[in-house]
Amino acid sequence: MPPISETGRMTGFSDGVFAIVITLLVIELQVPDHAPGELLHALIEQAPAYLAFLLSFGYVGVLWLNHRTLLRLVCGTTVGLNWINL
């Protein structure tokens, strides 16, 4: 039987990957060029980008919550499980 180790390192690695993914989502958001008094209109023009960010953030957040819940059920990890998690 392969050696079993704790899931703490795997959980930490996965949390880091999810954090990077969420950070990369923000890169597409831009500060709009606008004339004085036109900021609201410029933001409304970029509404699809902000909506896409919110939906993507929510989707990744649900994946992260499900992953954390699943890992709470795992008593230990093996090399095979680490590869599947990767």
C-alpha cells in the first residue's frame, strides 16, 4: 500500500492555485478613459467586462468551496491523489 500523508500541503497548494486564478480574472478590468463628469457613462460601457468578472469570480468561488469541502472528507493523500488534484 502506498504511503499516506496529511492533506494540509495539498489543500494549501490548491488554495494558492485558486487565489492565482481569481487574481488573473482582475487583469482584464481596466480603468476607463473618461472626460470629467463622464465616469458613470464610461463604467456603464464596461458593464459586460464587470459582469463577466463577477460571474467568473462566483464560478471559481463555488469550485473552491466544493474543493475545500471534498478535501475535508479525505483522511490522507497519496501520490496518485496528488496527481489527480494537480
